[in-house]
Amino acid sequence: MGFYWIWLGVAAIFAIIEFCTVTFFGLWMAIAALVPAIISYLCPHLSVVMQLLIWALSSLSCAFIWVKWIRSKPVVHVESALIGSEGILAEALQPGQLGTLLLSRPIQGKQEWVCCSDHTLARQTRVTTIAITENDVVKVQASSLLKEGVK
């Protein structure tokens, strides 16, 4: 007996969950539920245990792909979007120290970035990003210094 319609229902439930949560987890689980739906449609005498095994494997595969995809950061795009962005320092910043930059608009889904500066900057100073170091630390400078031409 083919259970493809049950798997289509499971996929639909996960799709509805995705519409309600927008985390992309439901989307990947819906895609994973389509795999046993297609296989059980093509092989209607496949056992329920085998269908569950196929679903578990496809769920793990989809979760792995999702994690790899969500964590991949195209560095070129991050640099081009981040450099020149303005934000505010969450705490005072001394040369050689690391601080927190709060951007006015998120980049790559992050609004808080670890930052450093060559100048002493007070808390709540409006700064502009000027570079990104190898450690993904954002180098900032006071916006007023950039307008004056200090580098």
C-alpha cells in the first residue's frame, strides 16, 4: 500500500510551519518529506520502516545542507556591503581593544559586529566602517574624522 499521500501531508504540515515561523527549518523538512513521498509513489510496496528510514536520512541530509548554506558567508559580498556602513559604538573603544558596533541596518543578518579602532572613541560615537581584518573584526573610524579627512 502506497503511503505517498501521508508523506505529502507531512510535507504540507512542515510547509505551513515554515509560513508561520520563517526559520527555513520547516522548508527543509518539507523537502525531506517529499523524498519518501516520491519513492513510495514509485514503489508502493515499500515497507513503512523503509519509508521512515528514507525520511530520516533525507531529513539529516537536508539539515546538513541547511546548516552549511546558512553558515556560508560570501566574504566579497560582506566586505562590499559592510565597508562604508555607519553605526554606533555600544561601549567606549580604546586603540588595541575590541568593542561592539551596532549597525543602523543589518548586514548578513547581523546588526552587531566586533570592531576595533586606531583612535580612542567614546560610547555612542557615530562611526563608519573602513576595513575588515583577517579575523572578521571590523575596523571603524569616527564619522566626523572621515569628513575631516583623517585616516
